Amino acid sequence: MASFGIRMDLRKTKALVVDDNPQSLELLSQILSGFRLGQLKSCQSAEEARFLVAHDKFDLILIDFAMPGEDGLELARHIRSEPSMPNHTAPILILHGYTPEHMVIQARDAGANMIVRKPVAPAILLSRIEWIARDTRHFVESESYCGPDRRIRNTPLSPEMPERRRDALALTDDPERAMSQDDISALFG
């Protein structure tokens, strides 16, 4: 796990946890309290969460992927779809016990910042919160997507398109600075 060298102070952070399972909700609340999170609200349905996100501003939203009725992805899309709402750009973590690539892609496409596997390990959750806090990706709003910039892959551009990341990509050409994909995957595994 990567260490950022600086401890994060979460005492002013306000979070919302949405999970239909009372035991999971209690566990997540205990973990976040252990991080000395300032304020924590929790609820057991997307319906309750919709009310809370419409009336209160959160610094972080954690949503269970698989809930009866409206699932976590639908709730994330709803939060992202309302530009006038106070949590339109709030960081969203999706939580799920099963995280194959297609589900990670679904969470990303719903506008989530990240997906975390259940059962949640406190150290992993804290590292993901730190990563989100330090993430410099732009927030993108278009007709088909709203959320953090999804462009993380190195796919070739068309010849007519200038490379906006030219300087950043030059760093990866230096073998002393570049990480292998295995090294990168290990940071998020």
C-alpha cells in the first residue's frame, strides 16, 4: 500500500453511508468513526439517501452496490444527474462484495470515484479515501456521463487530435520513473 507521508485530518469531513444491511452499515460507521470522521449520517435505502443528498452537503458518500429496489449505481447516477443539488460533485465510493472488471466499469460509468470490495478492510478504505482526496482528475459533465474524468488508459489518439497530456506522458518514457502495470495494480488490489 502506498503511503502519502502526511496523515489526513478527517475531523471536518462529513460522510453519508448507504447500505441496506444493518450489520454492514454498523461496521462501516465504526470504521469511519475510527478514522475520526467529523460527522456521519447513515441510511438503509436509496429513497432515504435521495432525501439526505437533496438537503445536506457531504464530503464523501459511500453506497452499497446491491440494494433492493434502487441499487447503488442508480443512486450514484441520480446524484450525478442533478447539477443544482449540493452533492452533484461529491466523491462517491461504491461498495460491493463482488468486483469483477465489468462491475468496476459499471461503477465508473455511473460516476463513482472508486469501488471498494466488501468486506471492507479499514486500511484499504482509508487508502481509497486518501487517494480520492488527492485525486487531481477533472470533473466531467456531458450528455452521456457525469463524474470524475474516466480517461486513465493509454489509448492512441487519432492523428488530428493533439495530445493534452504530452508533458505528463513524457515522464512515463523514463524507465527510472515508470511503474509496471503489475506495480500499479498492486496499489489498488
